[in-house]
Amino acid sequence: MQSFEFCYLNADGSLACTLAACCEDERQAKILAHAMKLSDTKCFEVWMGEKLVYERPARWDDARDWRMAV
């Protein structure tokens, strides 16, 4: 099992919270990150050590559009 860190971000880009979990692979980590997401959090990242393996939205331009709509 590999160790992953989930970083959930506020609308302004600041860190809301982090969670750590051991998962079989990146796919399982992505699914768990979505499942553990706070209801009002739209942006998050999944890290495996120093490697960013997933982020939502996929591009920060999309996140900026979301923050402007809030």
C-alpha cells in the first residue's frame, strides 16, 4: 500500500484541511479523495510523496472561474 495526502482548498486557494490515507494505487486514492471531500470544497489535490497525482478542477483556470462565481 502507498501513502497519499489529500489537500482540500478554500475558494481563495488557501488550505482548508489535509487527510492522509494508505491506498492500493492512484485510482483508489482519487476515489477516496472525492468521497472524503467537504461539501463546500470544490478544489483539491492528491499527493503521493512529492508527486502531484491528481487535482480537481484539472486546471486552476477552472478553479479561478469557480471562485469568481462565489
